[in-house]
Amino acid sequence: MRNQGRIRLVNAALHKHRVVLLLLLIITLVTTSVGIYVLYKWNKPLGPALFLPTYTSSPGLNASISASSTPPASGQVVNSNTNLSETQIPGVIQQLPPTALPTATPQPLCNGPTTMTILAIGSDERSTGYLYGLADSIHVVRIDFTVPNIMVIDFPRDLWVEIPEISDHYGITHGKLNQAYLYGNPGMGYFDGPGEGPGLMARTLDFNFGLRVDHYLAVDEQTFVRMINAIGGVDVNLDSPISLNWGSGTPDPRLYLSAGKNHLDGNLALEMAVNRIPTTFQRMKYQKIILSALREKLLSPAMLPKLPKLATQFIASVQTDLSPSEINSLICIAQAVPKGNIQADSFPQDMFTAGVTFDESSNVTRFIYNADFEKLRAMVAEFMNGIWPIPEGVGTATPQP
């Protein structure tokens, strides 16, 4: 009897241990699954990726596409910066000097890549959903996570360019640069590739100027206004007074800005950002002023702790293929970059000449800007290599006849 009692006690203890082990196993599996899911969400792009194609001939000169625009097969690694060896380039042998020794490579900050290039678009879409809208502003941001520094350039929206991959829709082959974004968005139904409007804009910049971006971010007018208001407005400093009363039958005193410091709410900031009197280049200057003021406000000591919450608040209101992890890295690097390492500039204005052209697809005559694309490509190449301002002699401007 005593032996049977002992056996029952042993069996009960074993059963209890099995239950405990089973519970621990279940908890471990659940915890691991949740961790994997969170990690997946953390690293998952918030919008469709770009998957830029490779162009085999000089863009703008009847270039053709050699790589598919469709996403790669599962597990395939996409890397547009792959170094080519002598086996990949016949007849080219690359050798290090005999005395060359490997040197330590600076590690990227903020868990970021070495560099990241982002296409930033301000859409004139006034509703929500990003179905339509022209690209009212076109900026390219290059972030170096090792130096660190940030460089920004902008493109005139009225440049007449070749727009790839939509010629099967009403014979459209050319248009203004800002139209590439419109044709790519789902409301038009012209573009079947990835990335929607930003995707076609990225392809157009790559096709014409050799500019390859890693990611995109597009913001419509309503979201821009709400963002500015959410941070309490921005302060701009003007060298001289300006009036934003363009096109207004009854001048609004609020749209007169004095020299010196002016506080702008979201609506007034938008009025300034879209004003193009006397030319689109003035609008680009206004946009730089606002972006500079926005940067100053966001990186102020009072705002820094609020940046993650702001990003969470507005991320669903923008078009982007950035992941939460990448956004976190961008917030981190924005705080790490010294103010003197942030450059925002434009191509020299005298590179562009005003003109008109007949748009066969719309049967209208359009105002456009012409430019020497080879010079623009040379300047873009320097920008992509982290060189700006452009060295003397690169892309030197000569007015178009």
C-alpha cells in the first residue's frame, strides 16, 4: 500500500511537471510568434516598394528597359549598388596598389544604411486618398548615416520630360515632370507598375536624369496643413516683406508678411508654399524657407520628445514605402546631424529656359522649362555621390536658345 501511495505521488508530480513544461512551451511559442509578428510589422514597408528597373541605353534618347518592373521573386535580394567585379565587366581588371591596406569603415548611426535617398513629393491633391494630384513640389533628400549629413535638392515641376511605361495609354510619352505623379496614381489608371504616383515619378527621374531613390514620401495639402498646426505652426524669417495675394480679388491683410520673423499656421504656410509669383522658382524658394522653419521647429528641444508620437499620428495620412524601423532611424539621424551638415539647394536657375510645347495627348499648348539634360545628369551624379555644391565645371549652365 505504501509503495502504491508513493507511485501515485510520483505520478502526480510528473503530471504536474508535464503541465508546467507544456505551459512554458505554449508561452514560449506565443511569445516567439508575437515577437516575429512585431518584428515583421516593424520592418514591413508601409506602402508598395519601388522596384526600379534598369535602363540599358542613355535615358531620354529612346532608352529601353532591360529589367522587369515587377517585384523580384520571393527571397531575391535587390541591391542597385552592387559592386561589379572584373568577371562581370569583360576586359576590365581592377587591382589595388601593392601598398594599399584595408582601412576601418565608419559604421552607420541610428541602425541605418550607409546612405538613404528619399523622393519627397508635395501633392496638390486637396482631398484624401491620393487618387489624383500633381506633384506641386519635388525634392530629393540624401541622408548619409556615417558622416552624418543631409543634402536636399529640388526639381522644377514644369520640366518637359519623357515619362516611361505608360505609352500604351492614349499614346502618352512626354509631359511635365509633375504629371508623372498624376499619371502614376490609381485614379488615372495609366500606370500598372509598383509605387503608384511616387513610383512613376521615381522612374521618370531615373529615366531622364539617372537619379535613383531608395524610398518615397508624398504629402497632400490637407495633411501638410494638419502637420503644421499639430506642432503649433512655424516661424519664418524674411529678408524683405512679401505679399501672397496672388489671384485674390480682395487682398487679404493676413497674406502680407513683413520683413523679419513671421509666425505661420498651417493654412498660411500652405499659401506661401504654393505661391508662384513671379515664377515657379520663387515658389521653390518659398518652399525652402518653410522646410527650413519646419526643420528648426521639429528639432527644437521642446519638440524632440514628441517626434515618435507625431510620426505615428500622421503616418497613415501619407504615401510612403518606409517601414516603421526606417522611420525610427530617420528620426534618430535627424537629431544626430549637426546643423552645419544640412544643405538644401537648387540647380542654378540659369540652367532652365522658359518655353511652350504642344502636348499631343491633351491637345493643348503648355508652358514648360527646357534644360540640358546631360548637364543635369552630371550634377545628379555628383549629388548621388554626396558632393554638393557642385564642383566648378560640372553641369556649368548655358542658357538654351
